Amino acid sequence: MKEKKIGRTIILIAFAIILCSSKGIWFLTEKYFDAANYENRQLATRPVLTIDNYGTFANEYTAYFNDNLQFRNKLVTLNSLVDYFVFDQSASKDVTKGEDGWLFYNETLSDYQGTNLYTEETLESIKNDVLATQGYFNDKGIEFVIFIGPNKNTIYGEYMPSYIEMNSEQSRVQQMVDYLKENTDVKIIFPVEELQDVKEEHPELKQYFKLDTHWNYMGGYWASKPLLRELGVEPIEFNDLNYYQINKPDFSWNGYDEAKMLGLANILDSDINYQISNDVIETITYDGFVPDNQDAFSGLSRVYSSAQDNRKVFFSRDSFGEAITPYIAASFSEMYSIHHGSMKRSQIDEEQPDIFIFEAVERSDFRGCFNYINWAE
């Protein structure tokens, strides 16, 4: 019994030494280690014990401790390296490792598998939202258009792991798009067929990042073409573009987000994007440049070009909107671009646009988002 007590004491002392020494080492070396948050969530903050949370305090503190452990990023990277290169799997609950170096965002799996289809009642509710908003814009003399960017695995599903099976031939968004086309005359673009056709015709071109949730500027170009045609504009022909391949993410402040979710941003740091230009694209000017400025991304930017079409575009967007911005801007002389989270209905009256484009990515939940009543005043 005495030996057991001595053994436990030694273990406790050793554990205390490890904890204290790690804190001391961290204090001396913290500035040399990366402590940024690369996860797609807010890290836990230190909880304060109160009468209201005494029952959950232990769990809250454990979450805080795990999220703020010294050398956490290095430990996460080490774990991810072993999982990625040794066991051929992802260490992140947010990311699935596919074939040939492709990473996929787990939030899109239910869309890919078709396990989250809308009910008939929900489709009817979305239809009513769309019709209400269409009437709102019709009263103002504004053309209303919906544009939905496909998830990466919708276009490059052949790189998904074989164990993730599709349970439906129709995705939730395709179900919604078909329903709206059958029951309304709203202009809605979901360019799946167009991007898949390009993939077949130009297999040398990659339209999405392997290491990021987004499409790149090449994908943005091809996706913008059916949108522009819907607006009565003839897009720039592919043969009239100058392009070359670069290893650069769309957002300098975000980088390759799926690689960051894995904690491997410093290792998986090479991907395919494109620098694309032509005479009109070269004339584009930005007042608030989204790719280099997170504040501009969250807020608004104005974009101008030498295009002869003087209709003003109000572009309500998410992160997928950035890669199609140059091609819309090259077709219209002025565009007011703002993130959904910052948009207000009063801005529509202030700007008095001719066209309102509501852009969102496929993985979004579209229940309630199309109804202008739900937008901030």
C-alpha cells in the first residue's frame, strides 16, 4: 500500500512539473510559435464560475483548456501529419480527405449525399418568399436574379472517398431550383451543367481549389457566363482571355481554408488558381478591395469598369461572390457589392440599382433567406 501511495505521488509530481515547465517554456518562447486560430469556429474563452453555471463550469473550463493549450497548433499539426500521411485520413471533423489531394468540407456532405432534401411544405414556403421578394423589386423597377454557386463536391465528386455514397440523384438545391423554375418565373441560375461541361471539355483547367472550400477565378469565369446571359449580356469569350496559373488563394487573409482546418497550412500550401485578364477587366477599379481586406469582405465595395452597359448592379454576396466579381464588373459600368451579413434594405433605396443579384453557395440553408422582410432594415 505504501508503495502505491509513493507511486501516485511521483506521478502527480511529474504531471505538475510537466504542466509548470510547459507554461514556463511557453512564456519564454510564445512569440516564436504560431497561435492563430485556423479552425472554422470560435475557440472557447475562459469561463467565470457563477451561481448560474456551476453545473457546467467543469465542461466549459475543459473546453477552454483544450482550445488554449500551450503549443496547441504544433500538437494539432503533428497529429494531422500522422493522420494525413500515415493513415491517409483527415484529423479534422470539418474536413474529409478525398483522392489525389482534394479536400472537402464536411458541411457539404449532406448536400452531396442527398440526405437533407426539403419537404414539399418547405419548398412552398421558399417559393412564397421568392415571389414576395420578386414583387418587392418589381414595385421598384429592379430586376431580381438569384445565383447559387455549386459546392466543390457537386462538380468534382469523382474525388470524394468511395465510402461516401450518394443516396439521392437530386441534391437539395437542385430540388429547390427545379421547383422554383416550375412554379415561378424568377430568374435563378445554378450552373452545375455548365461547370461540368467545362470540366469535360477542358480537363486541364481546375475550377475549384483542392485545399479550399471555394472555386477559383477560373471557376468564377465559367460560372458567371450563364448569369450574364440571363441578364442580356454577352460574356467575354474564353479565347479573348489572357490567363496563367498561379499559387495564390482568393483571400490573402484566409488562405487555403481546408488546409488550415487540418492545421497543415504551412505544409499543404500549393494549389491552383489563375490570373485572368483582358482589355475590359484591366479597366476595373475597386473602392474597397475584398481579396486583400477582410473588412471590405464583411462590408461593401464599389466596383467600376469601362463597360458600355450603364445598368447599375447591386450584388448581395457571400465568399463565393468574389471569384465572379471581375466578370460582372467587366460587363457593367458600376456594381455595389456587399456581404449578406452587412446588407440592409435601406441601401437598396439609397443605391437605386437596375439589377439586384442575390448570390449564395449551395451549402447554405435557403429557408427564409430569400424573403426581403428578413433582411435588415
